[in-house]
Amino acid sequence: MSLLILLLLFFGLMIIGLPLYLALLSVAFLGVMVLGDISLLRAVSQQFFGGMDSFTLMAIPFFVLTGSLMNMSGLTDRLIIFSKLLVGSIRGGLGYVNIVGGIILAGVNGSAAADASALSSILIPAMKKEGYNPGYAAGLTAASSLIGPIIPPSIFMIIYASMTNTSIGGLFAAGIIPGLVLGLAYAVMNYFYAAIYRAPVSSSEERLKIKETLIYSIPALIAPMIIIGGIVTGVVTPTESGALAVAYCLLIGLFYTKKLDKRGIFAALYETVRTTSSIFLIMGAAQAVGWLLKWERIPQRFAELLAGAGLVSSPVLLMLTFTGIIFIVGCFMEEVATLTLLTPIFYPLAVQAGIDPLHFGIVMTLNVTIALVTPPMGACNYIVSAVGKVPLGEVLKFIWPFIAVSLVVVVIIILCPFVVTFVPRVLGL
């Protein structure tokens, strides 16, 4: 009964507009009051700060700053131009550019929200100009941004790794093929859209001057190579690769593209502080609530419930059940909070069922990422609507097919664990 009261309180606080981390902290404090042991209030503050005090999490601000500096330096525009060179001159070309651009940007900052903003500002106006339905253009852009947290680097994977002591390098390597599979699934959707609605064939000037376009794009392509190559090969840690990428983008922006100035650097730093501080505050508050749930033995009760249903003996059914739970929770809760609250509950069950931690980590990450486009929360829907100037209703109308396809990809990855484990095994991670 007390758990039900706390859940109702949490959603009530969110409905009235209280920031998520304050709603979570309020639930933690009031939960202790319900328990009646005031001395436990000290533990809430300890858990709150402990949830943010992790060396692994230091990589997050570097990846966010790298993405911001690339936007300020004009490198993001060069990545889009390179995408046009690859796929821009076929029917539905701008749709494919959207997807390929999402794949390439995924190798920079690991944030779906940042990718959605960058892609929306460039590609939605271009797609609308060429005659694409604005709702479809926005829906495809929101979906393409979901590739960001799957292909390394990934903020969600860093959070998961810090909570489960899983190898970050192994997780990053495990996400490469699933991210490409997700992009391929969206490309198939775009193919049918282009065929049914006779989408235009883009006139790609880049293909007329391949050599010049490649030279123009190389500085932008080096940044994701620094991050992914350094981490996967084990030459540097994720934090070090992020720092190297930041230094590279600073040098390129200041001395090569010359689009970066003091104002741009301060703007990038401000965006990094704003983004990472919100992530860390939510993580700390979710850690406090997670501790309260453990104190009340909620994970154990949940485990007993699933064990009684026979799900622990069937890894596939267990992960499908987790997928359904995360999908529902993700419709109403912010993604970082969803990940930090559910991982401590689900992970021990996955280990008990004999599921590979890398396989489970990718499934968790992908499920939580899909929550970025599931209404009514779906942060990426609001971003593409605002930046691309498309009515939110139109975005929501076209986003559901992409959600369905994304869930199909989740099922494929659950049924085919080798898709996840192949690259880590080849690299010995």
C-alpha cells in the first residue's frame, strides 16, 4: 500500500510540473517518513550524492561537449554533406541522408536529443522544400536520432556500465551492429515511403565533385573515428577519448573552419553544463529512490513474482517482459530515470537467467532509447517539432510506425544474441 501511495505521489508531483529530480527526491524523503525511521534521512542524502560520484560518468560531459563544439564549428554540416554524397542522389535520397547522418552523428556525442536537434535544423526544412510530408520528415528525424545512444559512444551505456560494472568498451563494441540494424530498418521504411508517395530524386551537387566533397568532409569524420577507434581498440579509456575529441574539435573550430569563437565556446560549455547537470541530478535522485526500493525489498519481491511465473527459466520471455515494462514506464518517465530505476531491479534477474551482461545491456539501452519517441513524454518528438517547425500532432501521427519498427528490432536482438556479442568477441572485449 505504501508503494502505491508513493507512486501516486510521484506522478502527482510530475503532473503539477515539479522537476523530475525533485519529484524523485520528494518520494525518497517521504518514503523514509512512511517507514517511520527518521535516522534513514541521512542515507537519502548519501545515496543522492553517491549516485553522481562515479569515475565512469566523467566521460558524459566530454561527449556532450564534443557534440556541441562540432555544431559550433560547422563540422556537423560537413557530416550531413558527406551523407548526401553517399545516398543523396537516389529516390527518397534526403530520407536516407537523414538516417546516414544519424548513424555518423551517433559516433560523436551519444545523445539522441543532441542528434535530433542537429538533424532537424538542417534536414527537415530541406525535406519539406522537396515535397516530403512535414510529419514524415519530422518522424524520420526523431527516429534517426535514436541511433545515437546505440552506436558508440552512448550516454545510456555509460550509465548502465557504471551501475553494473560492465565493460564500457565491450558495451560500445556490442552496440555497433544493433545500431546499424536499426538504421537499416528505418532505411527499409523510407524505401517503401519513397516508392508509395513517389518521393523526389534529390539533385546532389556533392556527387558532381566527389573529390572536393571528401576532402571537405574528412575533418568532420575524424572526430567519431577518434572516439570509436580509441575506445574499441583499447588505446584510451572512454573519458580520455572524449577529452581527445574535445581538444580536436577546439583546434579544428578555431584554426581550420574558423567558425568557433569565444562566444561559441561559452555557448558549448553552457549547453554541456546544462545537459550533464540535469542527467547527474536525475541519476542521484533515482539512486536514492532505488535505495529505498531495495530497503523495502521491492526487487526481491518482483524477482519472486517473475520466478513464480517461470520467466527466469526462459531468458527470451524474461527480456520480452522487460521490454513491455520499459515501454510502458518510458511513456511517462524521463529516460535516465527509467534506466537508473529499473536497471538495479532487472539486472540481477538477467544474471540469474544466464543472460550475457552485454546482451542485456544493449536490450536495456535500446528499450530506454525508444522511450525518447513514445508519447506523451518522448523528448525527441518535442525537439523535432520545435526545431523543424512541424506541428506536434503531425509528428505524433507519423512516429508510431517508427516505434513499431524499433520494437521489431528489439525482438530481433533478443532472439539473436550473436548480433550483440559478435564484435566484442572478435575484438576480445
